[in-house]
Amino acid sequence: MTNQSIGLEPGLYDYLLQVSLREHPVLTELRQVTAQHAMGQMQIAPEQGQFMALLVQLMGVRRALEVGVFTGYSALAVALALPNGGQLIACDVSEEYTAIAQQYWQKAGVANKIDLRLAPATETLQHLIDAGQSNTFDFAFIDADKSNYDTYYEQALQLVRAGGVIAIDNVLWYGRVADATVNDNRTEKIRALNQKLHQDDRIDLSLLPIGDGVTLARKR
């Protein structure tokens, strides 16, 4: 939920993009369109999208999950990195936002790789579990309502295979998680999940200060 990595002064951030960002032209176009949207701050940073795409390639991901689509930038970044025959199941509840996403998935030629499920993600993920798809996904990205983060994590942990990775967005929450004077519900939910992950012996863990903080949890 931030369109650039937090904690970097503007000159250094611009330099980071100049020497590292390799963005597909449709990603660039979608990012620019989303920046004009009233909720444009919900889009991930381009360097985060590129990082996730590299991770997908390094892992040889063929089956992926996304919880929280918005206008589709992160899904597009992942889908472009998937091999032919790869699939991303993308969960969201907004027809309005995902209509924008579908336009750009089509434009980039990857719509066939993305299976959009318009329903509460907890329901979609549970349907996958009930259908016997536990331990069949390689990668999951969680970037949706914070009140359900713990549920999404537990469901994703069932669905990814051993050695698979769950990436969880906004875990630094604009620095609010480290501010003891901030105690709203969303901040508390993220704090609680961060503490839980730190102690969770089902995973290997790394929290990266990219975007608004991304946790990588590798299922043991």
C-alpha cells in the first residue's frame, strides 16, 4: 500500500529506479493510470513488483495465488514472469477495480494465465483447500484487508507446497507498527501477525524493507 519503498529520500529512490527498474511497457502504463486513481496509493511499488517477478523466476513458480488485486499491477508482474502454462489465481471482491486490471492483462497478453475469482478471499482459499489443492501452489502474495491477514496466511500456508513462499505486504505499515502510540485495529493486526511469524517454526522467515515492508515466509 505504497507506490515506492519507504525510508528512501527522493534522490536516492530515483537513482534506485534509474539503475535497476526494467518495467514492461504495459506495467508502466498501468502504474501511471493507477497513480491517477483516487486509491492509487494502494498500488505496490514498481521495484517490489520486479522483485516478486524475479522471485517467481528463481523458484520456477508454475502455480501462484494472489489475495488482493486492486488494478492488477502485482498480478501482471507475476503473470509476466510465469512460464507458458503457469497459472495465477487472483482473489478480489471489487468488479470496478479488477475491470481495470483485466484490460491491462489482456493488453500484455497474459490474461490466459490469470484466473480471477471475485468473492471474499477467505471463501476462495477455503474452496481450494476443500477441493484438495493443499500443497500444490508454489507462491502466494497477500495484499488485502489487514483484519483478515492472519486467516489469509493460515490458508495460504495450507495451499503452498513445502519450499513454497508466501509474500506478505505492508508489514512495516508506514512505520506505524514501531510506534507505541498507534493502536488502531489494522496496526494491531499487522503487529500481531509479525510477532506470530517471528515465532512460527513452520516457516523460514525474512522481512525486507522494500515497498511498505514485505515478509517472505518459506514453508518448511
